[in-house]
Amino acid sequence: MTRRVALLVFDGVTLLDVSGPMEVLHQAGAYEAQLVSPAGGAVTASNGVVLGATAPPEAVGPLDTLVIAGADHLAAAGPDEELLTAAGRLTAQARRTASVCSGAFVLAALGLLDGRRATTHWRHARTLALRHPRVRVEPDALHIADGPFHTSAGISAGIDLTLALVEHDLGAEAARAVARELVVFMQRPGGQSQFSTALATPPARSDLLRTLTDAVLADPAADHGLPAMAAAAAVSTRHLGRLFQAELGTTPARWVERVRLDRAQQLLLDGHGVTATARLSGLGSDETLRRAFARHLGTTPSEFRERFGSAQGAPVSGR
């Protein structure tokens, strides 16, 4: 059975949001994909590439899947009425709808994500949450499925999302075959972080806090409790807490936990078992590790290791 897929594009669209999912669908061989735009005809991507001969929404019949691509202006100014009208019409004709990157702003503006979990590019996540407070924005996920709506993080995450759709439709082996052909990593689950704490956190402005955060990043398993860090910095625990809030926008405990979670992910990918990972990352116990993975990534350490570690070719040791 051939599944009909429409990719909604428009002037200023990010080209990889379109070409990445389209190539996955093409390689899978069980999809008939077409480009659709609000008025039909040619549209120009943000990098100047012209996408010609797009269909207007009224020329599109029932769909298995609608994919809404993204663009920076959707987050900056919001989608225009013409795009919203086209998206609303196409969504009503589709069994499921997916968005890539800031394409989530289209679904949110239509009210389709109200009360649902969703993600977008980490740079736009705060804007999405503020503009659409009824959407449960999860800025750290690569892709999320909630009912018939699938949302993904920035740009290349559209490939991960589309591989997940192929896996759901055709099975894991079909998705792996596509990933091998495209030479991409098929096994990035939706729970994988978009970015590491070290990259996502702005650098500390003060020398004092920069020294402390560098020490945590260098050795997450060391004692980085609030009293120990305050003593190392020769300040009170209250003052240290204020510094973290002022410069990093979080508490010392939460920041340290995210650093340890980053290290735990890498340890699992390197082949360490759950117990060893908990100890070496500084999270301590299996249960603490499991809670951290569930809270921040929506998965378990074992599932993360099984879906990731084997693709790395590393032997899995320990529990």
C-alpha cells in the first residue's frame, strides 16, 4: 500500500526541513510524497533554492501524513493567515500530522497542540511556550508523538522524526535500511537530548562561577553538593544559589544533575552498564539514574542503552 504524504512549504522555508523528510520517504519506497504550498506554484526557500510546481491545498485529497516544515519567521512573527488556512485544511484531511522545527508554531496557532506535549528547535522553545501556554513544550526532546500529532526539534531532527514514522508504518528493519542508505544514525530515540548542558548553558560571567562550573564539567562524579561548592568558592550557600540563578537561570543542584545526566548518556553509549553509569556519572544509584532519565528524557537508561549503545558498536558491560 502506498501512503500519500504532503509536505507543506512556503516562501522562506528551511530547505533541510523539506528535503530531509522527503529523502527518507523516497528511500522507504512506500510513500507518495508531494509538495504543497498555500497558493501552489513555486516557492523560494530561505537559502534561495526554488521549489517549483507545488500543489495548492484544494488539489490534495485524503492524506496519510501531513508534514509542516519550519522557518525562522514562524517563530519570530508567527504564521500568516494564508499558511494557517492551508495547514488547517490539510490537517483535516490527514490521518496524522507532523511538524519539523518551527513548524510546530503552525500547529500551535491552530490550537491543535493545546494540552499536548510538543517540541521545537531549542532556540524557539521558550517563545513557543510563552506564546502558546496551553502547549506542554519539552525543549530537550528530538521528537515527540502525542496522539495524531508529531513534532520535532530543529532542522536535521526532521530526519529522525521521519525515520520514526517509517519505523511505525513499516517496521524497524525498513527504517534501519533507510538509515543505512542515507548514512545517518537511525537509533536516536525521541528521548535523546537536543544538546548537552555544557553547550546549552550560557557561560558564567563571573570568574568564581566559571571556575566552579568548569570543575563540575571536568569531574561530574565528585562532591558537588551545595555546601561543597560554596566552601570551594568561599561564599555562603545562599549567595551561591543567587549566583546560579542570576547567571545560569537555574539552581546549583539542577545544573549539576543535568551535567551528570549528560555524562551518564555518554557512559551508556560507551558500553557501561546502568550501575556503573550511575556511579561514574555521580548520580549514585540505579534509582536516581532512572528518575533523572525519566524526568529529563522521557525514557529509561536501559532503553536508551539498547537503542543507542549497540549502534555504536561498543560492548555493553555490567548491568
